[in-house]
Amino acid sequence: MASPVSTTQPPPASRARSRRQPLAAAVLAALPLLVSAQQAGTQQNLPRAIVEGQAETPAREPAAVGDLPGATLATTPQAITVIDGEQLRDSGAKSLSAAIRTSATVADFYNTLYVENLMVRGFLLDNILNFRRDGLPTSNYMPIAFENKERVEVLNGVSGVVAGTSSPGGLVNYALKRPTAAPLREVFVEVAERGTVTASADFGGRAVDGLLGYRVNAALQERRPMSYDADGSKIFGSGYVDLRLPGGWLIESDLELQRVRQISVPGLGLLDGDGDGVAETLPPPLDPKLNLNNQPWSLPVETNSAIATLGASKQLGERTRIAVRALVQRIRTDDFLAFPDGCSTGPNYVYPGLCGNYDVDIYDFRSEDERRNVNVLDATAEHALDTAGFGLHQLKGGLRQTKYYERLPALQAYNFAGTINALAPTPLPPAPDPLTPNTNRDMRLREAYVYDAAQFGPHWRAWLGVRRSQLDRSSALSDGSEAVSLSQSFTTPWGALGWQSAGTFVYGSAGSGVEIETVPNRPDVFSNPGAVLPALRSKQAEIGIKQSYGSGGLATLALFQIEKPSADDLPRDGGLVERVSDLKEQRHRGVEASYAGRLGPNVGVSASLAWIDAEITKSADPALIGKQPTNVAPFAAALRTAWRLPTNLALTLRNDFSYAGRKAVTRDNSVELPSYWQWDAGLTLVAGARDAYVVRLGIDNVTDRRYWREAPTQYWGGTYIFPAQPRTFRASVAVAL
């Protein structure tokens, strides 16, 4: 694919030298000492559990994101993707965007370098209600640290049975690392990109005669990403403890603290080639390292976050278990960005997009001391009931309350600073005065639910669930004006029927979910900025088949249809629009197929395919009915292979391939992103006494292809395009002490 000659130059050598931070030097200098310490204590080493030449889904294990009693991955009537810790390490994933590259059903959406967004089955996930941490709701308005995550679980589809209120695309659950039965002492060092250095430690075990378990993770990172002028840093620490008390009680608690400072990288846009004020031309891929947030006054986004949980559970006999858990999350953000948005230098004003000569307006955005708080209280009870003649029932019921508070500064800055050319950016004067009022939001969600997983004879299983949700929301401008309050109640039923025999599981399911919408805080665009809108109900039907194999491999096939209503915009006086609930609807039909397992004793394979027929079936603009929603690929595929090389060394060669079909950029589908593919490769060496060392080498985008990877239309109407990252190298070593 041809690319234009860019006038953007890399940072001068003097700047690159200045970025060699003391942390990198200290970590690299300490590495020989760590190795020496490990050799001195070989007798105390913990044997490493390394799976070579294999890429398997734990088919016999449950996934917390499914939340159904008595169901493993191979026997749950849901489509679930699991990305385990070893896969994250092997792929060098430090972000959600990198983690999901091996899944065809999950895609990026406006993924900058700090807060990330995902699409599942073609729908954007809600950052408040579609993310879980060990099954409890958590806000995704923060960078995710993978150091204390055992795996990432993705539930595809409408999730009303698990979460009464959430976007229909699916749920993401971060499963935490637990205390280990044997002592664990591991340090990890990685060098990547243009000098990114990560150092982390992982300690676990049990004490006090096994009554007390602990898991401690810590990490430091100096970030030098491939994008120019986008430096960052991270400090992270977490601790998890459990206490086994007399009487069968188990007390569990964890604390996670993180501070991230990161210059963000905004997207680009289409070009107005004919000067009519409408951007309709897709530019050829530009330099992927280009960062338009590089003004002298550009500041890093700083996020300070804390999450704490406390839970108690007790096994009552052989058939009953009760549990209560609480979660508290606090996020404080200072958000800064030199934001490219529209163009005012052409014959007609362009929005969204750039002028035909690559001119773009830059706005000085500043919003300090943003606070987002989440409080969750959850109580559950499970009971196994054997009813003679009516099968075996596993019952689960619970109560949950989730409170979300969003408190923003009274005023934010979003001021025009000037116009630059994207191919040759120039300094502009800052415009930092806070002039735009913010919107504060409150939400309280109270849920009561019950599931029944019934088994009838050796082959048939049925699941019935219902969740009652009371949703109370309010919003108001920071001065107290424009207050809006809504209170709604919903019942979201869900049911499934399954048949199982000799490793084969066939199922059908149907259910609904509820999602919320809020008008963006853009008074320059909307006549009702920041207002909460009535929640709407989505529906899904799904049939599927799963085949498990003796080696642990699992093949799945699922067919689904989702109908999702949403708000749309109506023109109002003064050039503004009003966002009105239930004016739009999308219907997504699709097929998902996957396999994870072995192809011979030394080759592991993980493959997935996704076909999505996405269509707008209702719109305030009749011309859009029948069109494809933006940023949704009709076909996507991913393949991972892991080959244990036939040598005396424990060497495994990994190759990852990903493909996505053409994506609509504009609502009328007149502009599309071309289809693309990418190849990533890696090599893993396990060595030392009792496999004490794991060395990983990796290359992302081996062929250094330039292409546009996504074209999200943000909720306020702006359409942006993001390039693929260039060829990136990394090297890491993990040492078990």
C-alpha cells in the first residue's frame, strides 16, 4: 500500500539521549545480580508451569464472567473467550488493544495510550457497566494493569443475565491472581519500543501453617512508545490475601494502587478534497509515529487510581455456599490534550475531518481533578438440590447494589488554539482558560437475581434466570442547572437449553439486557448536553455447538442475532442537535467459530473467525436505514500458532496473524477502510535449573505494514482514523528466585 512522503521528522538524537531515564539503567544493571541470586538459591526454586507448543482454552474450568452455576467453558450456553496470563506475557501485551489481537470477535474503538475502549460483536462496550473485576462492576476509565491479572475473560453478546444494565456487545472480566500453594518469587524485566522499560515482581505463597495466603505484585515502567512525543510512566502495586478461619469461613481482600502519567495520541480524520465542507476522502496511511498532541504546552494525562475489595464466604455442608463482597474504586484524573478537531482554513468549515491540504484545528483541552467513584455491595447464595424425578438443580441467587459518582471540575477548557498542518506541525499559543461548564452524574443500580441450572438425565441441561433491576440516574451542570433525574425498573429474563454427549455440547439461548445513554457534554453541538436519557432494552437469540477433546482442546461455533435500540440526533435551532432516546436501532447477525488446542504433540493452535452482518434498521435519517454501522468489520480472523522447535533447547516459536475486512468510515458508507492483515512473531526460551528462566523475544507487525486499523465515530459525532503501530521489537526475561 502506497504511503505519502511525510515531512514529520523523528526526534533529534539529543532528545533521544535525554530520554534514557535512570530507571532503565538501574533495571538493566540489576539484572546480573538477580540472576546470581537465583543461582545461589536454586534449591528453593519453585518449578515453573510452562506449557510449550500449546495454546489451549481451559475447557474444564468455569469463567467468572459467565456467572452460571455448574457450567465449564465447554458446557456453558455462552460464547466466552479467555486470554490467560501466559498468552499476555508471550504477546507482550500491556494494553487491552494488544491483548485482544488474538480474538476475532473483539475489536478496538478509539484506543489511545491511556483509557481504552472495546467493541464486541460490533457493539461498543460501556466503560461504566461492561467491565468486571473478579465478577464485580468496575469503571474502565483508567489504564489497566495486567501485572496482577491471571486472565482476561470476554463474554460475547447480551449480558442481561449477568448484568441487568450493560451494552449488548458483551462483558470483560479481569480475573485476579490468587495466592499460590507453593512459594512463588519471580522478577520480570522487559525492554521494548523506543526504550520502554518495564520491571515487575510477583510474590505469592502461604504462611501460618497454610491459614494465610498472599499474592503481591509490583511494577515500574518508563514508557517510550513508538509515537513521537508520547512519553509516560507507571507505578503499580497490589496485594491479595486470604484467611482460612475455623468453621469453614474464607476471608479475602485485595488492594490495588496505580499512578500513570501518559501523553495521549489523538486520531486523524478524513480529508475535504473538494472544499465543500464535507470530509469524504481517506488519506493514504501517514507516518504511524505521528502525534498531533505535541504542542509545547502538551501535558500528560495523569491518573491515580485505587481499588479495594473485601469478601467473606462459607461452605454450609456439601450443597450450600454463601458469600458477601464489597468493592470500592476511586479514580482521579487530570486530563490534558492538544486535540485536532475540524478545520477552519478551507473555503467551508469542515467538521469532522481535515481540510484537503491536511490543515487541522487544534483545541486546548484541560479538565483537572476529575473524580469517578464506584461502590459495590454484593451478596450471593448457592444451593444444590436433588429433586427425585425432576433432576438435579443448582440454584444461585443474589442481591447487588452499585453506585457510581462522577464529579468533574466546575469548568473545563476546550478552546481554539490555532490551525496546524498535520504533515508539518508548528507550535501554537496555549488557550488554557476554563470556560465550558461540566456535567456531574450519579447512578445507583439495585439488582436482585436468581438462576436455576437443572440437569435432566445424562444429556439434557436447562438454565433459567431472571434479574430485576432498579436504575436511578441524575445529571446536572456543575453550577446545579439543567438538572435531570430518571428512575426506571427492568426485568431481564434469560433462558437456555443444552444437550451434551461424548464431549459434544449443543445449546440454544435467548435473553435481553438494558443499557444507558448520556448526552455528551458538548454545548457547542447539543441542545441538551450532559443529560441522562431513558435506558433501553436489547434482545439476543443464540444457538451454538461446542466440542471438547481429551487433550483439553475446545472447538466452538455460535450463531447469534442482536437487536439494539439507541438514541439519535434531531436538528434544532441555532445549528444544534437534540439527542433523543429510541430513535435508532441496529441489528447484528453473525457467526463465530473458534478452536484452541493441539495439532500434534509440539504444536498448539488458537484460531477464531467472526462474520457479522450489521445493519441499521431504524434511524432519524431515513437515508441511513440499511447501511452498515461504522467501524464494524463484516469478517475478521485471528490465528496463533506455538511450535516447540525440535532442538535440545526448550524453544517455542509463536506466530500471530490477524485480519479484518473493510470497515465503513462514514454513516452513509461512502468511505471505507481497506481490509488489512498483520503478522506478529515471538520466540520463548525456558532454561535453567527447574525452568527458572524464561526469555522472550518478540516482533509486532513483522512486515512493517502501514494501514488504517480503525475508524471510530465518537458519541459526540466526530469521526477519527487510527493507524497501525509500526514494527516493534521487545525482549524480556522472567527469573524465578
